[in-house]
Amino acid sequence: MKKYLSWILVALVLGLLVSGCGGGQDTQQSGNGEGEPIVLKLGHIQTQEDLWQLGAERFAQLVAQKTGGQVKIEIYPNSTLGGDRDMAEGMQMGSVDFALIAGVLGNFEKSFQILELPYLFENEEHLRKVIYGPIGQELLERLRTNANIRGLAFWERGSRQLTSNKPINSIEDIKGLKIRVPEIPAMVEAWKAMGANPTPMAWSEVYSALEQNVIEAQENPIPYIYAGNIHEVQKYLAITNHKYEYVVLCMSELTYNKLTPEQRQAIEEAAAEATEYENQLVKEKTEEYLEVMKSKGMQVTYPDIGPFKEKAQTVHRSYAEQLGLVDLYERIVNAK
């Protein structure tokens, strides 16, 4: 009898060991088509109505399709995961998986600061030759190597324009103007050179700051201005085209390294397709949004941008020298 009970106990122990090993196998396979999907976070600072949100949604749909549902991307707009700097730091630590970030990347990889100089690019075609050519690839590789953030794709945003409490008809009209700019040194220096009083401020604070007259002006691409409802608190918009814009669809290198080669390829393909979608959307919506804002009372002026450009460019070379990036600056200027 004792011998019989001993065999039963041995059988029970073996059964528990097999069960435990099986559970571990299921956990390991989770996210590889045999368990729960991998859920990744994508953050941005814009509203749910913005084109960034639409582009992010398309990217998430494509990733789900291309991975057969293995990878699910949840989108967090409205600075839910923090401001640009917070999200960039989150990607470095692995607490944020993806983010849409523009000029603030320059705080993590200095070469991006050159792209932030107003009147650096002659037109949108000049911008495209840089960001979609060898220089753009070089910048993304520097970002990955030096900041542990993988740039998946550059998205176009259109050119930045100036909104204000008074009409801007010439460079004289911005003298001393208290204008919000992003927390980007290159933009601060250029606006000072143009005679304005630039005030760095997080985007989430801009609407209320304009409403309370803490600042008198701000500058952004038209879709950004529209999505932020700036036309509700600013009456005038000047077409200055002072900066042709981009945003980078970024990914944590820590997250990237945790995925399978097939999942990585799916994400890269989805990023490329989402870029085409987003760029086309920007083209279509920029003019439409401008007309909508005009119908709501926003008045548009067209100052001569020659003097703006001349003043802004006085800081270009000295700024590039400060960064030790004169060669990069010259290559960008000559990429026309």
C-alpha cells in the first residue's frame, strides 16, 4: 500500500512539473501569434482631431494588419504621455514605445538643431531632398546611436506661419513682439535676430497663454494652428513661410530590440506607408483649414519675407559653429 501511495505522489509531482513548463512556453509565445498581442504605446502632443492623430491611426492599423494582430499600438494624444521631452526620455527608458516628435529631438541629438533654423530651407522641395536623402538617413542614424531612439520616418507638416493679436505687414511689426516658440535654441536665436521677443513654452500651455495675453503671438504650420483652435484666440495670420517642417515617427530602440525580425520589418513597412498617407493629408488639408479659419474671422496678411530671411540668416553660420556642425549646415544649404 505504501509503495502504491509513493507512486501516486511521484506521478502528481511529475504532472505539476509538466504543467509548469507548459505555462512558461505559453508566456514566451505571447505576442508571436499564439497568445495575447504585444501592446505598445504611441504618444504625441496634438489633439485627437489633428493630422498627427490620423497618421498615427493609419500606422497602428497597418502594424496590426502586417503582424496578423500580434502587435497592437495604442495611441495617446494631447500630451497624455507627457511633452516632447518627456516622451523622448520615455523612449530612452523603454516606458514609451513610439512618439511623434519634431524639433525637441535636437536636445537629444544636436545635429537635428540645424534643421530648426528659420529660413534654412528655400522651399518644400529643398526640405524633401534633405530629409529623404542621405542627410536624413545620417541624422536618423545619429539619433539611434547617440540617443537610443530609432527614427522610423520623417513626416512632412507644411510650412510655419505666424499668428498674432495685430496684423503683421512687415518685419517692423514684430519688433518686441512676445512670441511663443518651442523649446528649441535655434528658433530662439533666429527670432531674436528678427527683432521679436521669443518665449519658449510647451505647446500644451499656448492656448491659455494667448487667451490671457501672457504672449502675443505664436508660429506653427496651418494644420497645427487649426487643430489647436488658435483662431479662437488670435485674429491675424501672416504668411511668413519661415520654416518648412517635419516631425519624426520615433521608436524606442529598447522596444525595437525586443521584437522579432518579422515584427520589426512589419513596423518599418507600416511607417513608410503611413508617411505617404500623412504627407498627402497635409497637402490636402492645409488650404482647406486656412479657408475655414478665414471664414471664422481670421485675417491673413502677406508681408515681404525678404527682410525676415535676411535677419534670421545672420545667426545661421555662428549657430552651426557653436554646435561644431558647419559641414552639416553647408551640406543642407547646398542640397537644393
